[in-house]
Amino acid sequence: MATWSAGLSVGVEAIDAQHQQLFTRADALLEAMRSGESRAQVKPLIDFLRDYCNQHFASEARLMAVERYPRREQHVLEHGEFTSRLGRIEASFEAFGATTAIATEVHELLCVWFVRHVVEVDKALAVHLRRLPD
């Protein structure tokens, strides 16, 4: 599961709130795929995750631009990687349904890649943001 924990907090309330929502929805998607839910039940979860990630990544990109974050380009590239991988998962789901292989890809993206991104990349952004004068 992609369960939120205090160790995933970056210390920036707005980002943490968005991450918590993403983890909640990721858990719901993973559970739906594991339990063999129908395509009609899984598709809205994938759609929500895609749309919410796009909003979250756009929000972070705006924040990084405004605050002149020096690692912005690399951070945005990582968001692009996530979006691309999620797009491939979505296309595979559309073609084949919730197969074991797709569930494994979803798990890897959400429970490994996204967790690493939060812990390494988003926490570095948060350090930069906390150093800024109010």
C-alpha cells in the first residue's frame, strides 16, 4: 500500500495535504486492482489520480518558479517521468484491464517511485522553502 505516514511529511502544509490526498487515492486504486474490481470501478480512480497529480505538479511548478528554486528543472522532469509512466499504465489498463502486470506497475509507481520522490525531491524543495524569509 501507499499509506501516508508522518515520515513522508515535507513540513509544508499545502504540499503535505496534497500528498496525503494522493496517498489516500493511491491506496484506493491499489486495493481496487488487488481485489479484482471491475473496469468501471477502477477507471475513475485512475482518472482522479491522473487529474490530481497534474494539479499537484502544476501547483509545485508554480511555487518553484515563484520562489526561484534552483533545482526546479530536475524536479519538473521527475514530474514528467511520473506523468509519462502513469499515462502508459492508463493505456495498458484501457487495453487489457486490471492485469497483475499493470497492478505491479501501479504499485511500483505509487509505492516506490512516488515515495522516493517525496522523501528525496520534495523534502529538498521544502528545505528551500523554509529557508526563505517570510
